Amino acid sequence: MAKPQQEVYFVFMNFDPVYERLRADRTKQGSATLDAYLSQKHDKLLAKLLQPDTYWKKSSLAIVDGFAVEITDAQVTAPPITSHASWMYMDPHTCSPLLYMNLLLHPDCTHERLNYILMQASVLRSAKEVRVVEKNQELA
């Protein structure tokens, strides 16, 4: 199966009192501590939610608690899958029908591969730590 094209998404986190406390320290050391905290926090979230080598974190943003990450549309838009048999019960009204049909009808797509792809999908938007996930919109 060909590797899906990755796009840049911005992920903005929910309120974090540690972030707010560190952001209030405007010293050089405070800024370095905030940068290190956010980078580690965002790395841990991505590692917890997505499979290795399926994403690339471009940067953490200190002005807001957020980060830019290259991921596929499928990792953002499809519903989370909770069991190995769940793919059989997917409701086309709650997921991208085009994604589902393309995966299901692809000649290289086994049930295991379909399950793997769908389990990876939508984990960022469904994570309790995440407030907003937005696709990067570049202006021409």
C-alpha cells in the first residue's frame, strides 16, 4: 500500500496549569524551561497516540500550548477503533466513507492492515489533552 501524503496540522492543547506557571516566568532560564517542558509534553502525547514513523513533529509553539505535526488526513478524520472486529461495524455516517471504501477495496489491504490504519485514525482529535486540531492553510 502506498504511503499516504502527509499534511501539516496545528494541535492546540487544553488548559495546563504547569504551562501557565512556566509561561509567567519571563527570564531566559524560564523561557528555556518552558520550551523544554512543551517539547517533551508534545513528544509524549504524539508517542502515546500515534504509531512510530507515522508522524513528524515540526515544532512546539511556546506562545500558545500547541505544536505543528505532519500527519495524514486519516490520522485526523476517521473515528477511533476500539477492537479488532470494530472495522466490520463502522457506520459510514460517522467516518469518511471515501477513506473507508478506499481502504476496504484496496488490493493490498488485509483485514489486519485495515484495522491498523483505522486504529491510528482520529486519535489526536479524541485525546482529552487536545482542544483543537486544524489543518495548515497556506495563503498563495
